[in-house]
Amino acid sequence: MMTTREEMIEEQLKGRGIKNDNVLKAMKEVDRAHFVPDDVKAHAYDDSPLPIGEKQTISQPYIVAYMAERLKLTHEDTVLEIGTGCGYNAAVLSRLCRHVYSVEYIDRLVDFARENFSQTDIGNVSIKQGDGYKGWPEKAPFDAIILTAAPGYIPKPLKDQLKIGGRLLAPVGKSSQRLILLEKTGEDEFREENLLPVMFVPMKGESEK
């Protein structure tokens, strides 16, 4: 039996503790089915990652909502996303902040995300192809930074591009990964919170070659 969009919201999100009204509203407004390849659209609302090509995946809905909730975004915030993928996560974040700047390493996925945005009412996301380890320094500093692929460590350029008081959320590790939340408390000072075990695709870039 296929999962419906309403079941995704009620069971996977509200049922597992997602409480932020703005996040729930964003998850309702952004249709996951618009961001997945045709051959997996029937499973668009399932509680699981889905393949989007190039050995990459779209995260399960709960993780997208959980990460958005933990960032505690306001509509005045500017967000850097590392790992555009199909564009779904950026689309959800775009409903919660002023602008999303998203960096994707794989050319074909940049094109795929742009095609997906062109078919939806998303106008406050900018995408570029590049090495996520370097961030997007021309647009820094950011109120929040989110990584949707797992590096072995949190790159220093990303820490440098975060505003003091900002939050950085990233899956970190290789064979074993943890979701880590950093809050920048000074120029080179951070408060770290270890949230939960996760499994993301590895982050691509010069530093992981």
C-alpha cells in the first residue's frame, strides 16, 4: 500500500515528534513527488531515502524535517546548504528563511535541481556547482549552514562562513556517522551537540579525494 502525502505528515513527522508549525507547513507545501525521478514517484512519501541518480539519494522526510527544526530558522535568515541533490531539502528550507544558497558537486544534479525548481514556486534558492568543502565565501556570513552529505570532519571554511550565534548542522563520519550541531559562540569557538546516529551518502569534494 502506497503512503499518501497526508500520512507522511501525520505519521512520519507529527507521530515522531516534529512539532514546529512552520516546519510542518513547509513539509506540506513542498511536494516531495516533484523532486524525485519518475521511476520512484510511487514511493515519494515513503519513510525512506530514495535514489536520485549518480549514487545519491533524497533523505527520508523525517530527517529533512528534523534537521530543519533543529536549525531554528527565522524568515530573515540566510542559509548555506552543502549538497543540493534533487533540490528537495533546499525547497523546504526556502519556506523557512529569506534565501538559501546551495552548493552541489555533481553537474547533473545541479541541472536536475534547477529543472525541479522551475516546475515549482521556489524563487529564493541560488545553486552553483562547486566543492562544498569550500562553501560559498562570496555570500558569507550565513545565519545557518546545513550539510546533506557526510564529510569525515566539519570543514574549517564552513565554520568560518558561519555568523557568530549561527548554527551548523552536519552528518559527520564515514562507516559510522553522527548528526552534529554546532553553535558558533565566538570567532573560533563553538558549542557542539551530538544529536543522533544517521547514514548519509559521503560528501564529495577535493578534501575527500
